[in-house]
Amino acid sequence: MMLGFALLALACSKDPGTEGQERFEFPGPPQDKGWAFESSPTWGDEFTYSGAPDATKWDYDIGGSGWGNNELQYYTNSTANAVVADGKLNIILKKENLGGRSYTSARVVSRGKGDFLYGRWEISAKLPRGKGTWPALWMLPTERAYGDWPKSGEIDIMEHVGYDQDVVHFSTHTEAYYFRINTQKTATRKLDKVSDTFHKYRVDWTPYAVRGYFDDEKVFEFGNEGKGYAVWPFDKKFHLLMNIAFGGDWGGAQGIADDNLPQKLEIEYVRYYKMIEKQ
């Protein structure tokens, strides 16, 4: 079924050798024009205030539905789970009952307030620790122009699961390449002390490629194959999500341990740099 979608094209024409049949054509990979990014961020948050995250920049996903991965937490919009203090955004996973769940957390999103097509995102973060924790810094399409997940794409700038301490992942998901059919594009690296020090997680996104960096070292590249949205849906606006999940299909794959809760995902800054257009 997935392969059928991968055969969709951007244009079609008649094949003179097959009368009455249609032959699909793809434009082919785009040229890499060596796009650069502006030197100063055009959007972001330095968290130089206290209290709730800036409502002009951030919103929340709320609920305890399992979020498609059998996760155990209930996401709130409470400052008990997402609060700015001491120059950092703190996303806090707690052991407490709410909405039929035994844990609370937050999923802070820029949807509708920070939505961009192409550009560089940088996030400085210190990660939680402990079996069952599953923090992520990631991106989703704002309009889902090509359909529900994974048709409209996903970019995971950083994922970490607590049972595999200090191992971080950068991934992209599309209809042709995603984890449920084991074709996702992923890079995995070990970074020292991700739960003790801040590291920089970055994506450079252009019409040619999605490139991932940990501490400014390039670890990932997924190029635009020019084969339509099933492979490359990354030509629409995306927004940023930051969260800690608990348990679930990946986070809880080796069980959970809640005796060290609460745990925090600390964000030192979020910076978005606009891509410089080229003719």
C-alpha cells in the first residue's frame, strides 16, 4: 500500500509507446544552490523572563490519548509542567494523576505562532534521564497539505530514550520512509553527558536537503530525490514541538522507572534563522 503512494508524481504525460496509458514523470532532484542562512535569528526565544512560556510564541498540545505511541503521560498547559525560570524553559515530567493517567508533562508547540518554510533551527537543551523518559525536539507540518501522518512529513531534530543514556537520534519521516515500515532515515550518535550539560541540536532545511547537526557537527543528510510528496513533503511550513513523553512504544520498550521523577527537559534558547533565497 505504501509503495503505491510512492509512485505518485507531480506531472504525467502520454507515453507514445503505450497508447491510452499514462506515464508518470518526476522532475528529478533539485540543484543544490548552496543556500545560506541569515546571521541573526528572525524568530525565537531566549527565555529571559519568568513564568508561563510567552503566549505570543508558544501554545500547547493537551491530553492523555497516548499520542499514537501508547505513551503514559497527560500533557497540560500548566506552569507546573512548563515554566520559564532562571533563563530557561523547563518542561517537567511529574508523577501525578490527571485525566486517567499517572503522569503529567507538557508539549510546547510553536504552531500558528512560529511556522516557517525552510531555514535553520537551533535549540540548546539539557535532557532528562531515567528509564521511560522520551524527550524530543521536533517539527511537524502546520497545514498537513498532503494528508495525515506520515504523508505530510516529520523532522526529529533530537530524540532520546532514557534506557539508552547519552545516545541521541536525528530522523525524518515521510510516507515512503518512516519507522512503521522500517524505512526511516535516521542518524544516531553518542554525546557526553546529555543530561548534565547543554548541547546544541540543529537542523538546516533547504529545498535540496534536510541536514542535522549535534553541537555543530553534521550527522545527518536527507536529500530531495525529486519524486513527489511521498518522498519529499518538506516544501510546506512546519512548526516546532518540544516535549517529554513517558513510556510508550519506544520510550518504554525496556520498561519504565518512576522513582526518579520529576525530571526536566531544560531549554536554554530556541533560534530560527531565515534561509537566504537564491535565484
